[in-house]
Amino acid sequence: MSVDFITQVILQYRYWILIPLSLIEGPVVAFVAGTLASVGYFNMYFLAALFFIRDVGLDGVYYAIGHFGGRTRFARKMLQKIGVTDDHLEEVRILWAKRPGWTMFIGKLSYGIASAFIVVAGMVKMPLGRFFAYGSLVAVLQYGTLLFLGFYLGASFGGNVANIINNVQYAIAFAAIVISGYYLLTWYLRGKFLKEEKEIEKTSVEDSLV
């Protein structure tokens, strides 16, 4: 979905559309909603709670899929997104055990593979308390930043809905830059995670030959 389309839909339906849209395109919706919160269109505390619950809740669902249904066809398809096979699970488990915070950060911000990554966490039986602790921290950092940037953009237009609408082309351009930067970062982190996973796999193979 384009930023322009999401903005127009949110302006029209307000709170009613936030939840379904956030499930489809959470980061973009958070940024746009934060922009409108600066002019009183949304309550910022509500937005913070909504996106936190949305993110942590989805993490719990995907973790459960991996934990209880790791052998199902659905789970297997998700694992294919990041090239994880049965042989790789031990390496991923080691990655979670050695660097859980960094692994959670890279995984959740890796666009296109975040859900599959969380499924793997469930399959390797990462301790639930640690999983939600790190997941919550990343959720606060990720959506807190997006909401703040959106709020800052709205405030820069004078804190008025009319000003935002009149300058919507500039708002959309700025939003496009921020979202593009966000996705570029997630693609970079995705490559970094896959590289790190391969290095662990290589090290494990070398150790087994010694």
C-alpha cells in the first residue's frame, strides 16, 4: 500500500481502520498515525498501546506456531523464506542463546522475514520470558521511533489538520523518505542476519571436522 492511500483511508475512517491496517502494514500506519496525533486526530497514548500490543501479540502467535506446530506445512513455508532447514535449527538455537537481544533486534526489523524468524524462535524453544522481554524492548524502540517521527512531522506543519492536508504532498514525500529508509535498514539487517547465521553454520562444520 502507498503512503498516500493509507493516509487518505486513515483520515476518512480514523480509529475504526487503525487495527486492520496495522496488521497489514504496521510501520507505515504507525508513522502516519503519529503525524495525525500531533494535531489531536489520535491520542498518542492509545497509539503507543495499540502498536505495542499488536506487535507483541503477533510475536506470541508466531512463537506458538513454531513451538507447537513447527512440523506443519505452514511453518515449513515460513521457514523457507529465510532458508532455514532442519540442519540449520541448531545453529539458529545457538544464535538465540549467545546473542538473544541482537538476534531479536535483527530478526524483528528484517522486512519480509520477521514472522518466519519468530517461528524459528518457537521451534528452538527460546525461553518464553526472555523472548517476550527482548520482543517488548524492540517493539518499544521500533514503534516509539516511528510514532515520534510522525508526531514531529505533524508538529512541523503548525499542529493543524488543515495545514497537514494542504501540505499533504510534502508530508507524503517526507513519509516516503522515512519509510524507504526504514525498509533499506531492514533489508540491510536481513542480509546481516543471514550472513551471521551462515558464519555460525560454517564454524560448527569446521569444529565437527576437528
